[in-house]
Amino acid sequence: MNAPEPESMAELIADCADIPSSLRAERSYLPLPRAATHWEVDDACLAQVQDLDEYV
């Protein structure tokens, strides 16, 4: 079955309203963000940016 293209926004909205609820996707909510883990600068990280002032 081919549905004709809607000719107006109102027709498109009416077509969408006719979609059975069983075919519509359920709303899935995003989980709450996790707390950030504690982060420390180690010697390897510090070595990567040691000469950063030369590039700024």
C-alpha cells in the first residue's frame, strides 16, 4: 500500500496522529550521568605538556 504524499503540514500532522500507538517507539529516557572519577596528573601526563609554553 502506498500512501499519497501529504500536501500540507496539517495533512502530515493528521497522518502522523493516525499511527497506532503500538507502532510508535516508546520513550526511553537517558540514564543519569555517573559521578566523575577522581583524576590526578601523573609524571607521564605532565611530561606530555611540559613544553606547552613554547606552543602558546
